[in-house]
Amino acid sequence: MASGFAETVLPAVNACLNGTSAVFLFAGWRAIKAKQVGRHWRLMVAAVTCSALFLVFYLLRVALTGTHRYPAHDWTATLYYLVLGSHSILAVVILPFIVRTLYLGAKKRFIVHRALARWVFPVWAYVSVTGVLVYLLLYHVGPARGH
């Protein structure tokens, strides 16, 4: 049962967490542009929470089911591996910078926070959006094209 849950439900949950994180990120960006600092803070904490939950559930899924090969052998496989590679590398690289940016915001060190957030935001947004794309390719597009 745990394996079936991990193979079918956890990937969809993870995609939803990535997508929700992206929504919170873009809403947080809009909030700060509107000078709604309190709203911005709450939205960014929500984005971090979704991303942290994603990481926990992703590691659980990998521990239970291992990694998965892309099932199709056409141009979508190339797209999948390009997106997966950039997503994975940037997800690892950006994590400490997300934590640092959040810390600076919490400490109200807004000048340094803003300078760091200017490049952390687009990378984090890319990672969140491509996380959903990886899911769609691996669990929907690939199986439809691979059989």
C-alpha cells in the first residue's frame, strides 16, 4: 500500500506543492511591488512552507520507490531531461539562498534582502514551475507517448 501511495499520490501532491509555491511566490512579488510588506512576508513564508513540504514528500517518495526513467523515446525525452537537469541543479543551488533571503527579511535587513531576492526570486520561481512540468512530463506526457 505504501508503495502504491508513493507511486501514484505523492507525485501529484508534490506537483501541487510546487505549483502552490509558485502561486505564493508570484503573489508575494505582487504584494511587495504594491508595498504590502506584511502580506509579502506571509506569502513568502507560505511559499517556503510549500517548498519544504515538497522536499520532505519528494525524499519520502524516492526512498519508497526510487527514481523513475522517462518512458518515451522521442523528442519529449530530450525536453524532459533538459528540464529535469536544470530544475534539479537549480533546486540544490538555490536552497541556501532562499533560506538566507528569508532570514534577511525576518531580520528587517531590507537592503541586502532586496538585493539577494532580485535573483533568488526568478530562480526559485523557475524551480517551482519546472517542478510541475517535470511531473506532467514524467507521469502524463511520457506514458502517453511511450506505449
